Amino acid sequence: MSDKQRIFIVEDHTLLRAGLRALLSQDPDIEIVGEADNGRDAIRAIGSLAPNLVLLDLSMPGMNGIEAMIDIKQRNPATRVLVLTIHESEDYIREGFQAGANGYCLKDAGRAELLTAIEKVLEGKTYI
């Protein structure tokens, strides 16, 4: 990645969100521009922050990740979305891509795999 990539994190678990921020902030090519713990707040913030990539959990209270992703992609079609979830069933994967996901990564991935997923999605490739 040559330019600093602007990433927005949507994750309802505070500790995991903080861990993702700390982990990704170590990369000089990444800037965390914001975070939210639910889909509604994410949608409100993403429009004005214009991230290149949204890291999005699927299971959140209120508005789940699928509903949020549909709205995010409609309002910000150039923003890439990488689903970061515990759900590994084909049904969840299919539903994620139908909603507009550009990539799908499991939460048990290591740092290197997550960075690879982010890089591939930002390059316009699909990551599973």
C-alpha cells in the first residue's frame, strides 16, 4: 500500500475494537479514522469521514452488519468493506457478499492474515 489507507472499525465489543485499533495503528500505511459500536452510528460517521475501508462485524445489537453494509454501500459505493466476524458458515459468507462485502475474514485470523485481507480488498480484489 503506497498511500495511507483510511480505515473505519465497526465492532460492538469494546476490547476487540481497541485491540484492532492498536494492532492496525502499528502499520505506517494505515490511519484509523473512526470507530463505532453499532451499524447506525457507523453509517452516520462514515459519510463525513470517507474511509477507504470499513472493517465490519456482522453480529451487533440494533442494526446488524448486513443491514449496515447495505446502507453504507448505497451511500458510499467507493468505500470497500471487509467483514470481520466469527461466522464461518457458507450462508453468512454468501449473505455478506450479497450485501456488498468486498472481503470476508474470520476473527481468529492472525495479524498477518488480517493485513493481507485489508491489502487485497483495498487493491480491488476479493478476499475470503
